[in-house]
Amino acid sequence: MYNLIVIGAGASGIISAITAAKDGKKVLLLEKLSKVASKIKATGGGRCNLSNTLSSNEFMSKFGKNGRFMTKALEVFSKDDLISFFSSIGLETHCPDGFRIFPITHNSQSVIDALVQEMYNLEVEVICSSKVTNINILNQNKKEVQVNDISYFTSNIIVASGGLGYSTLGADGDGYIWAKESGHKITSTHPAMMPLHTKERWVENCRADTIAKVEMYVDIKKYKKLKAVGDLIFTKSGIRGPVVLDFAREITPLFDKYEEIPLKMNLIKGKNENDIISLFKQNPTLNIKKCLQTILPLALIEQLAILCEVDTTIIFKKLEGVKKESFVKILVSTPLTISGHDGFKMAMITRGGVSLKDINPNTMQSKIVEGLYFCGEVMDVDGPCGGYNLQWSFSSGYLAGKLNK
Ligand SMILES: Cc1cc2nc3c(=O)[nH]c(=O)nc-3n(C[C@H](O)[C@H](O)[C@H](O)COP(=O)(O)OP(=O)(O)OC[C@H]3O[C@@H](n4cnc5c(N)ncnc54)[C@H](O)[C@@H]3O)c2cc1C
């Protein structure tokens, strides 16, 4: 009989196992894949963006309405605690851009190696290639975890089985099934943090460049408040880049209601129509292309000009009035139509999950079943790009591993 069985050896499960083992608990960690921490390996393009430098309050504000739920978890395991913890297990971190925190090695495998060594030191029993098929709550102090016809018994279970995104890296929604069976509500799940497809085909001619600080919003009256700012990259089939990854969580749920999602983008850092007209006036002898090349990539200028039937080799003053108007407008308010996405296959994060209403934020324990805990992405918490989701996984995993102590 174990004190704790953790299901899932991702960031949240591993730290919860380490935390409980440090407190002297007999811990079993079950992982369905043949190796632990497959998702950590893929994070940050293999560099593993562990966290960021924001204060806990600022950090929580980036998670929207569910952010405050993290208060206790961040209090007991803040970014500073994360840095000290990794340092204590032999992995130093740094912050090369002044915001994102990485291991000094810039290699996610070094994070995994340090965590695996710590589990070994603390005698956490780890069994890989063990897909949990069922959990049974026998009574308050005894629970059964089944891997096909093998049964393990424990007083506590931590469900750290992740969300639905990138199922090749392990997580594919098993945790929701057990949570539901034991009476917990699951909020609707949607793929998030992913590239998006556009109806417009001109985007594929603008693939070479990153457009900095693009502002975008949903061009549907009811949803105009949905906005994002950040760097954008055009792709063969649509758009990607930090602003798109962050905005995808707002877009994908809208497909429940709409077949296409119209967006408007300002591609020229905070400039408005008057600024563009002034730019042309200040450079009366330069043709349109040369004038705009200081603020936009050439390929993009050409594509937007084609949409407005504008010849970029002439000076702006020579354009017909109606073309002047439409061209200036499209530069600061470019329409784009999101036509789809690749679903959970390409979603780095899942929006939605086990309802926070059913979990005690001070312990991560279920309010419905004593001795059952949740941590990490399986819960209805998702943050933007930039180390937010790993910090949440580590903080919630640490708190869950305390087992209500
Ligand atoms: C490509 C990519 C890059 C990312 N980069 C970053 C980044 O740089 N920074 C950042 O903060 N976030 C990043 N994220 C998000 C972040 O990795 C996740 O939010 C976080 O790792 C989730 O951790 P978790 O422990 O909750 O779940 P997971 O890491 O998904 O772990 C769940 C584990 O449970 C196992 N499991 C599932 N079902 C069962 C079962 N039935 N039996 C046994 N085991 C089971 C799975 O195999 C898996 O190992 C990235 C995500 C992806 C996909």
C-alpha cells in the first residue's frame, strides 16, 4: 500500500512525487509512455522556458478569470522557489532576455535528468509503459489504481495526466474521464496555443518576415473586446507567432458558433490612418513602395497593394481618392479570416478541464473525494506563451504533493 500514487510523469506529476517523497511518503509514479517527461523535452523548442520574472500578481493576471485560483500554489512555490529548487538539484537557471527563465544549459533534457536523479535519490518508484486504465475510490483511506489487470493500492491519488494537446507526448484526456466518473465537472475543452489557418491565400507570399507588435482583434461586434498584441508570422496556410499562439485560446471556442472568424489587424506598430498619410506627405517624392519599406516588409506591401489594386511604383499623391482611402485603411486595419486550425494535434495547451469549483485552491484536493488531488494542465487553467504553463504545473504539483499538510 502506497501513501501516494501519482498518475502521469510530466512536470506537475514529477514535482508532486518529489514533494511527497521528501516528506517521507511512499510514492509510486505511473507513466503510460516508455519515458518520463516527454512534454518537458519538447518545451521551448527544446530549451524549456521554465518560468518568467513576473511577480505572482502580474503572473496570475495573465491567466484571465481563473488566475486567482493560483494564489496559494504560487505562494508556496513561486518563481523564486522554482529557481532555488532547480539549483538545489544541480540545475542553474538564467534569464537571457530579462523575462523568460531557462535552464542555463538551454537544454530541456538537463531539466529531465535533474528531476529523474532527484526522484531516484528520494526513492520514488517510477513505472513507465504503464497506462492507468481505471481508478476506484474504495473508501476515504483506500483507493485502487488499475493498469489493465494489475492493481495498486494507495491512500492518496494525484491526477497529473495533462490535457488533450500533442497526444504524441502522452496526454490525451484520461484524467477527465476519472474526474467525471468521480463526480467532478469538466468545463468545455478547446485547443489553444497553436497556429491558425486563414481563408486568404495572399498570406503565403509573405512568409519570410516576422511582423513586430501586431495588434489584432476579433471583428465580430459581440467579441470586439478580444484583443492581442505581439509578433506575427505568415505561413503557407495562415498565421503563427507569439501573438497567434496567445490569441488562439480566444479563437478556437468561437468555432462552436461561427464557421469563420473575421479578424482585423494593425500591422504597423500602433500607427493610425493619419500617421500613414503624414508619412506619405513627409516623403512626397518617394514612390509608395519605397516610402512604406521603412515600416513594412516589401512582400506585405505588395500583397496589400494588390488587394486594393494599387500600383506601388507611383507616388501616393497620384492615386485616385478612393484607392488612397482603401489602401491607407488596409495598412492599419487589415482584414483576415480565420477558417480553421489543426485541432488538439497541434495545440500546445488545452483550454478548459477539471472545474476549479470542485478543487480546493489551498491544497489542490478534490472537494468531492478526499485523498484525490489534481495538478497541472488537467485542470481548467491555461496561460499564454512565456513559461506560464510550466510554472503553473510545478506550483500546483508542489502544492498537491504536500497532501493537505
Ligand atoms: C511543444 C510544446 C512546447 C511547450 N513549451 C512550453 C514552454 O516553453 N514553457 C511553458 O511554460 N509551457 C510550455 N508548454 C506547455 C507545458 O509543456 C505544459 O503545460 C506542461 O508541461 C503540462 O504539464 P503536466 O504535468 O500538467 O502534463 P503533461 O506534461 O502533459 O504530463 C502528463 C503525463 O501524464 C501521462 N499520462 C496521461 N494519461 C495517462 C494514463 N492513463 N496513465 C499513465 N500516464 C498517463 C502522459 O503520458 C504525460 O507524460 C509547451 C507545450 C508543448 C506541447
